[in-house]
Amino acid sequence: MKLQRGQLLILGLFATLSTQWIVEYGSTSFFENSLSFASKNGRNRSTQLGKPIPTKNKPESEMEVILNDPAISSGWGLKMTNVQNAWRISQGSRDIKVCVIDTGAQIKHPDLKNNLWSNPGEVGLDDKGRDKSTNKIDDDGNGFVDDVHGWNFVNNNNDLNDDHGHGTHIAGIIGAEGGNGIGISGVSPKVSLVILKYYDAKGNDTNNLINTVKSINYAVDMNCNIINYSGGGTAPSSEERAAIERANKKGILFVAAAGNERSNSDVRKYYPADYGLPNILSVTAIDRFKNILPSSNFGEQTVDIAAPGNDIISTLPNGQYGYMTGTSQATAFATGVAALIMANNTQLRTAANIRKYMTQTGDTDEKLIGKTRWRKRLNSYRALAIQDSDLNLTGMKVENTMGLGKGDFAAGVGADSDENAPSPLGGDARMSALAKKIQTHLDKQALPVIQADTANN
């Protein structure tokens, strides 16, 4: 059979593309190849890392209310979100597993090491008396060898080393150990951090998307409570969406950065934050003056809440501390609060309930009109106080507490509140005796002091 010129051109093109495919991707699975091909056509994931700014000196020692970590006074975000009052109700729990999908983390950092998750199937001794954490055997049968604290999907091993600093910084905001007398405290001073390295600063965004999907599936399979994800891109991925939907079916909250594209996400979507799934909480960043950062994405229909994200102090590799800026940092703040809520009430360990509490109990701010869905700034204390009062989720709307003294809580509709502000729960704005109830509850409790763990030091 004699082929026509057009047919020969098509066969030649096919042969060329096939050769390039094999050279570039080798014999990887069809799943990975499909993702890679899609990523070459705009579907990719990246994290805008920013530049860590290390502190010149170790923070001077000073006592703070509840916790004695020296650098707490440097954390303006903790003050704005009323975290210290929140700690009077809950300091978190190591029963809550927070999966940090990022650039890795320094697992030996003195402010992180005691709050790392340990895989129960990869610790202790095996049947031959060997340490499961180093015996090079997949003891728990999950497909990952010696995944004690998480997994490195970049190099497909258990080396979680952070070669940039971004992941270590995010982990510290969420859950740096509190009460150990050093450095800082995370928003949730007690938590179990599952470290998953998906991002390769020296690699390409194609592989980052593949690693993102793998990381989410790992978090789902290991029954994490919360997934923190700071990356994203402007094109959707069906595989990524499917992985987050798997998380949703298990009630796992997916806290996602709104992005640093300087754009309106209602018009120009940013994924995975904008998939519109019920377990996704999209977070944008504000500065200490409560303004959304110029670099941060916003959206009245797409962004759920605003949180501190400018010049945030946290942990860095090599035992250091420093400042970083972006929606990544804001996302970590929101994740920390979600961890506190879950720790304080076991009935609220589902994504739907957590999203309701966090978006309902934030501080209403006119600066966020047209910028976020509910016009709310994150308020840690109120998110805990309202559910700690044993009141129902429905029929309740709390108002602004900014400017009130410690332990105070707003009652009724204040002058600064908007009675018609949208609320995900609806219901009356009247709070009646809620303020007195919460105040009485707090006044009866002595200020708790978080003791640092010494068993693992």
C-alpha cells in the first residue's frame, strides 16, 4: 500500500512525539505521563517561595501570658487573631494530624521536633529486633519505606530536608512547640505535623503537580485531619480535584492559599483554592494594618477568609528563625486555628463544621468588602469560644471583638457590626447571654501553662 504525502507527515509527527515522550518521561506510569502532558499545556503547580529573612539575633528572653517562648512578642499575627485568649481554651492536641505539603521541613529544629507526627507502623522494633524507622522495610505496608514523619515525593524517599526554608516556616506557624522556653509558638502549640515534600525549587512545575496529587492521596490514606497547601496554578487538574474530593469524603479540611498573583480570583481562577469543593478553605493575606497585601489574590465569590501574611516570624532551617510574606503564611495561620478547634471538640473534626466556625466567627471588616466571601478576618479566640460555650452551630452570629479586653466577648450587635453581613450559618444576630457565659467559663479557669515535652529531647 502506497501512503499519501499527508499520511506520511502524520506518521512522522507521531514517531517524533513518541520518541520525545520516551526520552523525557521514560517508562513512568500512564498516570504520571498523563499529568505531565497536561502540565506542559499549562496545568502545573508552583509555590511562590519568597525570600526568608533570618533574624540577626536570637530573641531576648521575656515572659508572655500562658507561654514562655521568647519571640511571641514579635508575632503581630498572633496578637491580631487573638491567639493568646484562644490558648486559654485550647492549646491543641497531638491527636490532630496536620499534613504540610510544601518544600519539606527541618525535622530536627528544636521548635518542631517534638510536634512531628510519628507513623505508628514505622516505629519500635520489628520481629528481628531492628529499629523499624531505619530497617529499610515498609513495615506498615502503605507503599513507603520508613516514612516515619512523612515522605519526600521529589526524590521518592524519607529524607524530608528543606532545601529552601518555606516548608519549615509554614510548619512553624502552624505548630511550633509552645512552652519550651525557646523561639516561638505556633498557632497550635500542640499538634502532629506530617511533612510531605512535593516541591522541588530546582525542578519543574510539571513534576510538582504530580507530586501534589501523590501528597494529597498520602494524606488521605494516612487519615490526616487537615491538609495545608501553599502552592497552586491558574489551570485546573482533574487528578488534583479528584484527590481533594477523596479528602472531602473523609471529612479532611483542605486549607489552600488564595495565591500571590495580584488578581481577582472570581475572574482568574487559582487552583486548587478555587475548585469550589466544600472542604476547601481559601485564605488571602493581610498586613498589620488589616489591608490585603498588594500581591495577594482576592475574590468575593472565591476567597473565604483573610489572615496575617506580612512579615511573619517563624522557624527556618538550621535552627534559625526569620520572616516571610505571602498567602502561604496566611494559610498556615488558618490551619493552626482549625487544629485548635478540632482539638477542643471531637464532634467538630469535619471539614464542613470547621469551615462554618471559622468563616462565621471572624472579625467583620469593611476593608474586605468585595475581597472575601464573608468579609471576615481570622479570629482564633472567637472560633474557639463560641463552640466551647456548648451552643449550637445554627442561629448564631458573633460580632467584632477587636478592642475588647482580654477575656471579653461581644454581646448583641455592636456599633461596628453589620447586621446584614452574610453568614454561612444564617440566623439571628442576637447573642443574649453568650458573653457572660464565656466570660464566666474563662474566669473560673487559671491561666494554663504549657509544659514542654522532655521525653523526646
